[in-house]
Amino acid sequence: MREILFRGMTEQGEWVYGVPLKTHYSHLVTIISEITDDSIDSFLVKPETVGQYTGLKDRDGVEIWEGDIVVAHEACARGDGGYDDLILQVVWRDDVAAFAVIENGLPEDWLYLDEYEHKVVGNIHQNPELLEES
């Protein structure tokens, strides 16, 4: 059975993990992280930071989340016979109901997430400059 888990970033810049719940706060989403018999632990997060766990881990065992930035090592052939790394963004593809990666934010550059050996190097919320370098 696949683990369904989400994360979101609080206004203080901390990641919290759990299940998202839209509340009456129009600019925030609540992430419920734990429910016990006598309490509910919940956090308000910025909606643009909410992303789902892909169910996959990178080559170092780090969980890969929607919105992460990954490097596909030696994935792009050069004219001289060598290979370059690709810097990619993890996204959800509605048309095929699957997580994928994109290069330079272009839909025609979709690659399936499990196609290469990836390494998580950041995310689009805390490290957007990593995508500018590609």
C-alpha cells in the first residue's frame, strides 16, 4: 500500500507533514499532523508550498516530494560523447496521473521520475535559484 502524505511550509519557514485541510483562512491551508483521542495537532501553511510525497526516495534514501529540485546525474548526452547532469523539478502530471520531472519548466521536457537516478538538492520554495542555473 502506498503512503499518502503531504507537507507544507509555515509562515516561519518550517516544514510540517500530514494531511491538508482547507479552512476558512483563504490564504492558508491547515496541515493536520496528528490526531489523538484528546487533541489534534495542526499547523497553518502557505498553500503554494503544499506538496505530496511521491512514494520514492533518491539515491541517498531521501524522500522525494512534489516541488523538490533533483539532479539526474549524467542524464544528458553532449556532442563530445560526454554527459551532463540535468537539474529538474518534481511535479504532478494530471494527464497521466503520475509524478514526473520537468526541465526549465517546459511541458515538452517531461521525464518520468523513476527513469533516472536522482538526488534531491533542494526545493522550489527555498532554493528557486537552483532552477535558474540549469
